[in-house]
Amino acid sequence: MTLLFDENLSFRLVDQLSDLYPHSFHVRDVGLIGHSDEEIWHYSAMEHCAIATKDVDFYQRSMLRGAPPQVIWVRIGNATTRAMADVLRTRFRSVQYFIPILYGRIRRGVSRARAGRPIIARV
């Protein structure tokens, strides 16, 4: 399962969550620091990864455009990197179910309309 952590999340999440989310990376790892949301969106779609964010803009974009890419919007407010890692760990089952829906790999019982909606983890 590959996640792209956006700028408002710590790059340290990549290492802290590598056991559950292998092959994930941060925007700084691919030279996207300071780039527009549109460029990050396009990169994620091309690289077949979901965007993990605290930014409402990606959520709104996903509601307008649908997938790909998928958006994991974590509504945690001002929190430590450890708290963010804990949320993504405790919500792993939801994310695990959500991510394989990407790019036509629709699971039985999940409509295509549901597949395009972002996952929201509220804390």
C-alpha cells in the first residue's frame, strides 16, 4: 500500500509507518515541496498512490474529481507526528480496504461511486 504524505505532514511518518505502509514516501522525497496541489494530485495519480493529508483542499478536490488518486484526509488538528502515526495505525484496516479499490481493482460489494470517495479519519 503506497501513500504519499503531503507537505503538512512530517517526513518522519515514512519511517514510522514503513511496516504497515511500505513503499510510501513524502513529497520532499520526490521533489514536490512547494509545488501546487494540482501537481501533487497529478503525480499521485500517475504513480498510483493515495494522498495522505490534513489539508481540506485535497478532500474538496477529490469530491469534485473523484479518483484516482484516492485521498486519506486525517482530521486530527494540531497534533504530534506520533499522534498522526497512531491514527494511521489504528485506521489501517480501513485504509487497507480502501487502497485496493484504486485503478479498477474494485472489490466485490463496493460500488464504483463508493470507490471514488475519500476516506476520512476523524479524531
